[in-house]
Amino acid sequence: MRTRLIVGSIVCLAATLVAADRLLPPDLGRLAPSPVVLDRDGAPIAMVADAGGRVRLPATVASVAPLYLELLIATEDKRFWWHPGVDPLALARAVAQWVVRGEVVSGGSTLTMQTVRLLEPRPRTVASKLIEIARAVQLEWRFSKREILGFYLTLAPMGGNLEGVRAGALAWFGKSAVALDLAEAATLVAIPQAPVRLRPDRAPARLTQQRNRILAATTVATLAERQAAMAEPVPLHRAALPADAPQLASRLMAAKSAAPIATHLDRSIQQLAQRTADRVASTLAPGAAVAMLVVEVPGRRVRAVVGGQLKPDERTGAWVDLTTAVRSPGSALKPFIYGLGFEDRVIGPQTLIGDLPTVFGDYAPANFDHGHAGQLTAAVALQRSLNVPAVAVLEAVGPMRFAQALRPLAPLRLPPGAQPGLPLALGGAGITLSELAALYAALADGGRLQALSLTADTVPIGRLLSDQAAGAVNRALLDVPAPAGRARWRSAVGGAHFALKTGTSYGFRDALAVGYSARWVVAVWIGRPDGDPHPGHSGLASAAPLVWEMFDQLAAGAPPPLDHGFTGGPRRFGRGDTVESALQQAGTRALKLAFPPDGARLPADQIQVRVEGGQRPLTVLVNGVPVGITAADRTFDWQPRAGRHRLAIIDAEGVSRSVTVDVD
């Protein structure tokens, strides 16, 4: 009878405990992290405080240094791994000390009980302690030791609004919690013991004493290692929160506010892109900005996003992500027109095509320099980004077919009610920098279409061009003229093997350049976010140098895939025999330096250098150093210094002329 009573009592008690556990589960709401964007390695690349003003990063046992864990358990809860949430020996010692001394000497709290207090803060009373004990047992019932330790690592107060060892390591030491050394680990063990009194930037001396007490009492390191750690200074200042890719981070956080947002961004490439854009932005006119994307072609993973870098004194409130802004691409869509022309056998790379004054219905396109090159191959017409040939090929391909071919990755934006037309060849539609980068990634991957991957992987969705057609475009763009001061890879030892296309929209509103190799796509935009003109800035002169600088440091590797003897298309493409007669009328003049003449002696005043003939853009060099580039004029203003100077002009075909002059 007594046995049955005992068993019945145990069953009732167990049922009561189970019911209580179900009715009063532990509240884990405080474990919610602050809004954070993570890079490809899971490290924060941008973060902000949560709605309560707290900075908190989720942590697990695997996300912190083993040394820190050893030191934490040795200091706070030596029997953590075996007790059931409550350490009877520690509690008994605490009660005995209280009775003997009449005051609390040690609280007897285990790490599990401290975790309960962090999850559910309460006044420090005897009743609260009893609740903590019950909750600690409940946590141990529900979760593993490693999970409970992860809760503590996420919530441990680290001074100010910082919570968790990862946030503490980032703010006080500027590093990941997994990389903490002995002195740093001891510091982050000490701060939660009294986060107000031991805050590093307010009480460094007090914190140093407490940290050294912890080091002196531990055996997790040798005496020499502990003594060396004791000599290390504690941090005096808190580092700023990670704030890379701010416009992108703001956009992602607005869309996904709960869990950390994992991206494919690469921190080193992101910071390289930001430094490069920052340097150029500081030289621009007020209100102008730089945007940039770096995409790794295999997988289409986005490794860097610069949403719109402004001058340092203009950045307040600059949160528009210009990589997603719809802008005119200028000439940047021409490669895809030619690619479809190759695909449809309308033209081939060696097809002769005329760049001559031509009227297409009521549309009469002109070249950037208002001149004409006459008859040349389609590949060269693409290299030189001539307008009339591009419009002629688009007319043959069909504007509607062209727009439909781009639609899977880049739906072109037209005015309300408008249909795709020939102005598409010269930037007569809207597209984003991200979409443009995705299109060029298709060229870099043999014509295969695949969306860019920022937070989740994507899969191929078809083809834009065949391998041969894409390869023919790539071969042409490998030899596009370089900006001033740069040499194409074929003539540069160790030069980057990448193709390039630039674009400049009407009124100099948008300057674009896209470079691509078999591995990387770098897309750059320069302009004003408000869409106003930005005179003097073209794709070749302003945006292309950034592409070069990025490829110099990215190790471009192999060039994009090339065609293998692509043949197809007619021998000549054009409108009847008007090509030859118009060619005779247009004529082409050889490059000539009209002034100053060779051997001239000049005063040290501003001199207007005049050039005749040649294919624009033209670059002027003084003593081998580029000092100017123009795509729209054949005059340069030069302010010489006294002495002998070698003045040289190089045109878009690489033809050069030089003179030597003396300046008094």
C-alpha cells in the first residue's frame, strides 16, 4: 500500500511538473538578434541596434574561441557540464557565507541560472532566486548544455547597449569572437560580472584589476601566458558597428527584419570596391556619386555592392541604392545587338558595314564625335561603339525581338505606351546597373542566362546567345580602346585579360563601364542621383578607369570565352551601293598634330593644341604622361612649364603623332 502511495505521489508530481512546463514555457524572446547583414563567411558586414536600442548577435559554442569558453566556465561555473541547472555545492557555500558574515559574498548562481536571469530579468530577491532555480532546471530539461551556453553567449551584457560575446568582441576588439586571445577573453568574461562598473571606456582601471584577478585564478594557460595577458591594456574606445554596403543593407533589412541576412558579399572585395569608389567620389562635382557591382561569374554571386558613394561631406541621408535605379545605359547595350545579329546570321564579325550619314525613317542617329568612319567590319564597329552601324543591325534584328531577348534578366523600361524602337541602340530605354551586370555575366559565361545571386543561389534559365555568338562579341570587346594612361592587355605585360564596354547617356547624365573576364564582372556607374547632367564625364574617361583599378587587384585570370573561327553572315551589310559613294564623300583623314609644330619655341602661356584627323577619342600626353582625353573635340588647352617637352597625341586606333617643343 505504501509503495503504491509513493509511486502515485511521484507520478502526480511528475505530471504536475510536466503540466507546469507546458503551461509556463521559458520566454526566449530576448534571443532575437539585432538587424544584421552577414558576409559570405557569416561575419557581420552591416548592422544596427534593434527597436530597444540593443546590439545583439546570435552566438553558439562554435562561434566563440574555445579559450574563452574554458575561461568562462572555470571562472563562473566549474561544474557546469554535470549539474542539473543548480549546483548544490555552490548554493550551500553561498548560504553558509551569508549566515556567517551576514551579507551575500557569492550568489551561487550557475551559468544556467545566469541565463535565466538574462532571459527574464527580475528584482534580486529571495523569491526571484527561487524562480531562477526552477527555471534553470526547466532549461536543463528542455535544452542541451551547448544550447544553454549559446543562450548565455548571446545575452551576456558587455557594457552599454552591447549584448553577447560576439557583439562585445566586435565592439571592443574589432574582431570575431572566435579569434579572441587570452587577454581579450578574460576581459569579456569580466565585463558581465558588473557591466556598468566594468565598462571598458568608463572604468578601464577597475576592469583591468578584475580581468587580472580572473587570469591569476585560472589554470587554462601557463603562468607566462597569463602574465603576458595581464600586461595587455584593455580597450579604451568602442569601435563603430560594421557599416559596409549601407544602401544595400538598409534595403535588405527593410525586407527581412527578423533573422540575420546571409549574403554572398566578400568583405575584402566589398571594402576594396568602397575604397576605390570613395577615392573617385571625392574628385567629382557636388551631388555626383559612384555606384559599383562586382559579380563572380560562376554562380553569379554578388561579391560587392557600392550603392552610391558620395563625397564624405555629402553622405548624410544618401540611402538610395543606385545599383537598382533605372537609368539610361547609353551605348552599353550595343554588344547584345551585335550578338543577336551574329546569332541570326544577319551579320558576322567580318561583315563590312558602313558608318555613314543614314536616315532610318524619321530617325537620323549621329556618332558621339559627329563624324563618320566609312566602311569597316562589324567587329571594329562594335569596338569603336559607332552609332549608325548599331542602329542598322538593330533594325535588321528587330527592336521587339531584341527587347524580348533581354527580358528574362533586364526588362527594358520605356515611356508609357511606347513600343521598342531603334533608339534602344543608343540608350533609349531604362535599365539598372544590376541588370546590366547580369547581362554581361551572360556574355562572360558563353551566352547563358542566370540571375544575380545576392542572398540565395540561382539556377540557369536559358540562353541569350550561343557560345559562338557570345565569343565573337567577347573577342571584339577585348580590343576596345583603353582610357587615358591604360594599355590593353594584349600590349601590357601581365595586364588584366578582360573585355570592356562603356556607355554615356544623353547630356552626360550617366557614365557607365562594364569590364568582364571568365571569372569577374565589374560594373560602374557615375552620375547624379537626381538625374541632372554631369558634364565632362563619359563612360571611357570617368567610369572605365575604376574598372581597370578593380581588375588590377581582383586577378582577372582568363579572358571571357572567345569564338573559334566564327563565320556567318553576309560579306557586306548595308543599304545597296550607297556605301561606296558615301564613303568617298565622307573620306577619312590621317591623324595630324596641327599646332604646335615640331621644334617650335613657345611662351609659358596657355596654349591650344589643335589636332586634325584621327579616330576619336583622342588622348594627349606630355612627356609620356596622359594629361587629357576628349571624345567630342580636337582641341586641348595646355599650360606648359618652362623647358623642353615631348607632346604626343594617340587616337582610338592607337595611331600616334608627336612633336618636341621648347617653352621659355
